Amino acid sequence: MGATSSQYEDLSKNPYLLKFSGKKPISPDDPFWNQFLSYNLRPPATRNDQIKLDSQLNSIYQQFLINNMTTGNFGSLLQVSLIRTNELLATMQSQDILYAWQTYNALFAVRCVLKYLIETVGEEEIARHAEAVAPSQEPLHPGQSQVTRLETFFESLVEIIVNVSICQFWHRKKFSDLYKKLVLTSSL
């Protein structure tokens, strides 16, 4: 993942994934996300592809699990995904492929992390990982209603499915969103 094409074999050493899973917090407005979401990676099409992807990401996932509660990087990724989704929905008529590409990549990254969390930790722990904030960052909406990042993320998936017209690129995206909804609800 990052500014170049990625193959499954490269992922365990990818500097962007290492930074994401590392010990330093990355705020949602950090330029890192533009590079992190600029990758070409074919999503797994078969069970074997998924197994290969998971095995390549295993060390990244383990570091992520150790560090995320203090970095809040998964929460930042969720925020970036929401920002990209809003940008996409606001510019649907312009057919800007950059918004579509980065939104797709952000949602794919969220899907991978959620899949790992669902398979590894309990439901409450998933919520804590999504809401974790680095000590140097302030909560997103202090004093406002307690809408969680996961709830907001789930709503954005519905908006994409309902509001984005189907074209060649988005046909696969909509199926991916439906898959994410199934993954999210599978732990309920």
C-alpha cells in the first residue's frame, strides 16, 4: 500500500503499513493518508487470495493490535474514510477518479482491519479500537451526542450504496460495501 503498486508479497515490509501499525499516532489530516491510499492492489477474489493476503499482513496486524489503543490510527483511518466518502458524494457528477480510487482504497483498508479485529477480539474491543484516540489528539466531538465512528462509518456505506450510480469501477465497489456490511454484522 502506498504510492506504488503493491503485491501481496510486499505488504509485510511496506513502509506505509508499518507506519500505520507503528507506535506513532497519525491524525486524520496528516498528508500520510494521501500516500497511504494511493496504491493499486487487487482485492482477493478467491479464498486462497484472502489467505495469502492475511498471511502477508499478519505481522502488521499484530503490531497494529499492540499499538492502536495508544495511537488511535484505526480511528484516524475511519475518519479519513468518512472524509473521502463525503468528498466522493459531493463530486459524483464530476466523475473524478481520484476521489473514487482513494475512497475505494480507504474502505478496503478498513475492511481488512475490521476483518482481522472480528476474527481476533470481541465486539467491545472492536468498538474500543475504533474509538481510540492518541493522547495528543482531542476527541472528535466533545460534549456532543455519542455517535460512534463505527455507526457513522456504517451510515456512510449505506449512502454509497444508495447514492453512487453504478459504473464499471463502482460495480465492484458496491459489492465490496455489501461485503463490509456483512462482516460488520457478522459479529452481532
